[in-house]
Amino acid sequence: MKKKLIAGNWKMNGGLAANEALLTALNAGLDSARADVAVCVPAPYLSQVAALRGGLELGAQDLSAHEAGAYTGEVSAAMLREFGVRYVIVGHSERRQYHGETDDVVARKAQRALAAGLVPIVCVGETLEQREAGQTEQVVKRQLAAVIHLNGHCISEIVVAYEPVWAIGTGKTATPQQAQAVHAVLRAQLQAASAHADRIHLLYGGSMNAANAAELLAQTDIDGGLIGGASLKAPDFLSIVAAASALAT
Ligand code: PGA
């Protein structure tokens, strides 16, 4: 079994003092981790977190679909790279929902990340309405297909996060069976596109916490987690890392 990947998504939270306290607490508890652990932080804090990251990998939460130039407010892949960023979230449902990101934009962002040597964490997931209408599979396959279409030759370099929109920040987690069923669909889609699909990390995200992580992470096709709320509290995040470590062989 490959090492699990546990990535924290701080979203628009943090501050210099709070970040330092969180990173110090995380690093004190990471010594025995047998999982890859990353924190995806707001762009202004990249240099602070790069300096204090210890055993954590550095991640960003978004990047521009453009290479450089007159795009006020945007941050490029090359800029992230200069700060030691390894992972970058693309297509988070909050960006799709509040910033109008289409499947095409998400695919182009993933392409920019890959071209700069970053690992895009591509988020896919259905809304409650889509789940209730029986469209889950169709929605996540469409979202992933756009990324595969543009990046097929290096698709095994991406990470995919299945994040049902109805589970994000709501305290409602997908059951391990619901999550595994979607992960199996995504794995099959990746296998059809690449001979190396088995090495792609498929993360689950959406109210993963210290209490439910072990059962979710034990599923065959769940290779880690993308953690929002629980990544802001060191003991909770470390418990999730411990659950992932316990599954390492
Ligand atoms: P949550 O967020 O863990 O707070 O539900 C997950 C995410 O949005 O990545």
C-alpha cells in the first residue's frame, strides 16, 4: 500500500502568530508520522510557512491559469515554485462556486501546475442536489475528464480529491462506503487514461476529522485526506495523521 497523503486546507484562515503556534505544535507531533503531510496555506503566508515547515510539505490553495502578465491579483505557478511549494489545490468547490471556475479553467490550472513541477490536487465532487438526482458519478467523471483530456500524458503526476460539496464544512461526512464507491469510479477512469494510475493518490475531503478518519482511510481506494476545519487544530490534525500512519505497511 502506498503511503497516505494528509493535506490540510487552511482556507482563508490564519495569522502570523496563529500559524507559528500551529506549525510548532504540528512539528512536535510529526516525528513518528508514516504518511506524507502537507499544509495548503493562504499565499501571503507561504514564506513564513516555508521557513517554519519542518517536516511538512508546503501547499497553496489556488494558482493562475495564465503563465505571467496583466492578471491583477493572480499568483502564478512559477511564483509558488519559488517559495518551495510542492502541492497546489485546483478546482476546490469554493472556487467553482464563488469564483465561477469551470472544468476548463480547472484543467488549465492543473496544466500550469504540472508544467512548473507542482503537484495539483484536483478537487471534484457533487452537490446534494446532484447526489439526490443520481448524478454523482456523471458529475465527478465530467470534472475529472476535463483534466485528463488536457493533461493525459502526465496524469499520473496529479492528486485527486473527492470532496462531496454537501460534506464540506457541514459536519456531514460521506460514509466510508459512499466515499469508496466514488473513489473506485475515479480510479477506473484514471486507469483507462494511464498505465500508472495506481500510484495516483485519491484523497477524500469533507468533514474528515479525528473520529472518522481511520475508517475512511482504511478503504481500498482512499489514499489520504484533504482536511479543512480539522487542519486548524493541531491535536485533531495530528490524530488524522496518526490514523494514516497506522495504516502504513
Ligand atoms: P472540511 O473542508 O474538512 O472543513 O469539510 C474540506 C475542504 O474543503 O477541503
